[in-house]
Amino acid sequence: MVLVATIAVLVFGSGGVLAEGRGQERGELGSGYGLSHHLATSLEELYRSHADGGMVQASSIAERSRITLLGDRVRVVTHVSDGGVDLAPYGVELEASSGLARQGLVPISQLMTLASRPEVTLVRPPMEPMAMGQTSEGVALLGASAWHTAGYQGAGMHVAVLDLGFQGYSALLGDDLPAVVDAHSARADSDIEAGERHGTGCAEIVADMAPAASLSLVNFQSSIEFMAAVDYAIAQDVDVVSCSIGWPLGGPGDGTYSPGTVSEKVVEATNSGILWVNSAGNQALRHWMGPWNDPDGDVFLEYVGTDDRNTIWAWPGDVIRVAMRWDDAWGAATRDFELALFDSAHNKLTFERWPIDPGDPTRYIAYLVTTAGYYGVAVIRHDGGTDPVRVELCAYELDLQ
């Protein structure tokens, strides 16, 4: 996935440049974060910055790492060992839940206390999906007009479009969308539009392809809200779900699924009789996969030769989001990997050593770019292992090297 460099030749052009600062990089591994509590590294950094510099410093960290703040509270997902655990005594305002995962708001000052409770297995930011591409030329490309002429227009079918937002959909009712649609938000703020037109475009495509079908527009923002959205679709007895959203860490990626994952929820929907239609294949230039390879023994994954940075060019205002998973037992992963982002001066900008779900072989980082240049993603191994386990990286918006 992505690693940091300002001028590519400086980072990758000579071993001498890479050697400079390598000891410092190795010495910074872990940086003292995330080793004593079940708290995601980004949230621990938020907690420490709040303790040191109050809300001014905490707000800066939150903006940089795409962490949602509401006043002095932060939106988190708390994983618990017992479904009967009450998180209210720790300041958590519950927003949504699925299985042993609870999404809610908690005071920043209570993060460490919450994560230290014996019944809490992990506290992390909500997992975000990625919006996949969409166009509106399907009728002509697929010859659907011939089916329409023959009378096959979707009459009697109920289609749910699951997406991030449906901005402007009401202005299209009776024109590019049916005159009446069912609109439901599974977001914590109940914002069906959410400043996002992606879902609107996807709904228009469905209406073009099946003009006589009834539509439900259902939006969400996090994985926990997604599961609530699926529950709603099941409860509405829809026939088809159209979802042009991707989850790089939604499951093992091998056709199986694990308890509590996005992929398990999709299986639940299909088992209820729903035909699930999902976009795929849009991330070819934003994906890397290969075996763990560290011939020089510096605990950094070498992607090609001695190149241990997977670079991405970013402009100010871009957000670098990278997801990582590797072959291991979901729910009981044993390998200890760190996913990190560096700049061209070998400064570690952000990193993560804790999973998206307890015990899962996953990592995720997000970073708001303020300076144009090359940034590099590194994978670092802390367990001393050398086995060539398969590692997979996926960038959300920006192309990888």
C-alpha cells in the first residue's frame, strides 16, 4: 500500500539514503503506544494529546486521523466479552450495536479507563467503507431496453440500495427516481443525505434498469451501522440489495466469513432469501498482495528487492487511508504486524498495531495530508517470524506504487 517519500529517488534510489535514519525508524517501532491497553493506537494518541494539550491538540489529532469528535466526546466501537455488559458507567452513549460490538460516544478523557476494563477486549474507531465507482449507462450497454419493451421492468420487486448517502434524491422523485421511495438512515445522526451523492447515482441506475421496481434507500457510515442497515433490509422483506460499497477488512477475502464481520452479515441477508448484488474490481491500482519478505532482516516488508516503501502521491487535503490483512486465523491471529505511514524524511506519521476486531489479522490507518509529495506505507513485523505469510494492502482513494 502506501509509504512516504517526497522525491521518489531519495527514498528508493539509493541504499545509502534509506540507510540513513533506519536505526531511528527501528528504534521508534511501537513508540510506546498500544502495548498495555486494548485501545487502538490512533485513539491512544488522541487520549494522550487531550491530556497534554486539551481539546485544541486533540481536535488536531482527530482531524488528521479521521476520528469523529462531538464536543469532547469521540465516536468509537467497543468490543466486549459479554453481551450483557453495560458501558454507560464508563461514559458511553450507545448509538448502535451488533453482536459483541457497540458503537457509541465516549468522553476522550475516559478512553483509557474504558479500554482497561476486563470485560472490554478492544476500543477502536469505527471501520469506514469505500465508495465504488458508478455510471448510468447500463441500460444501453446491457441491452435492457429490449427487456423493458418485452414487459420486464421489475414490477413486483423491492430493491434496497445500501450506500453512504443520497444527497439530492428528493429532487429526483417522479423523474430519475420513482415518485415514492422508502428512505431510511441507519447512521447515528439519521442523516439520509450525509453530503454524499454516490448513493443517489446508484439509485438512479437501479431505477433505469428496473423502472417498475419499488425502492428503499438505506444509508450508513460505519460497519456497525451497515449491519443495522442490512437488518432493516431484511425486515422490509426486500428481494434485492444493490450495494456499491467495498469493505477491505470485511472478512478473510477467501470466500469464507468470520463471526461479527461484514461478510457474515451479507450471508445472513442471502440466507433470508435476498439476492445481494455488490460492485467489485474497482481497486486494481490501489491493491498490493504478496508474501512476507525480509531478506535484510530489518523487520520491514520488502515489496520488491530492498524497497520497503509502497508509495503514493498525495496533495494537501487528500486523506491517505490504507487497510491491511494477512493470512491468519480470524479471531485468533498470532502474528504481530504494524502498519505505518512515513514521510520522505523517514518520520513516522501514523501507525497501527491493533486489529479492526479482536484477534483478527487486520490493520487500518488514516492520515490527512497537509504537504504535497510522496508518502510511503510500511509493514513492520514484531513477532520475529520469517514465514512467507501472504500480506494484502488496499488503499481507499489513492493509487499505490
